[in-house]
Amino acid sequence: MEALPGLLCADRGVVPAIANTLGSPEAELVDVVIGRRRAITRGPVLSNSFGFGGGRNACLVLMPPG
């Protein structure tokens, strides 16, 4: 289920802003999207899924269609 929003964002060429965040001390160190979504070039996305307690983790690299 976590992969679907990532694939939709890759297809539409946007990165959504982090919810309920007005600022961050790390914003100068890491590219943090705050306030409004940001347009990006369409391309692959990385989707991580972590199974807490069971130790089953997976990472998928997804390409938008077309």
C-alpha cells in the first residue's frame, strides 16, 4: 500500500509537502519539502516498507508508466 502514493507522485511529477510542519532545523542540511508541494522531473521513486516486530523489510524502485 505504501508504494501507490509514491508511484502516483512519480507519474505526476510532484513531491508532497510534509504535513503539519512549518519549519525544521534540518531544512538547511536536508532537502525538506515544507508548505507546498514541489514539482520535479518524472523519474523513479524508492518505496520502503518496514515490518516492525517481524523483521520483514522491503524496498522497491518504481518507474512511472510510459
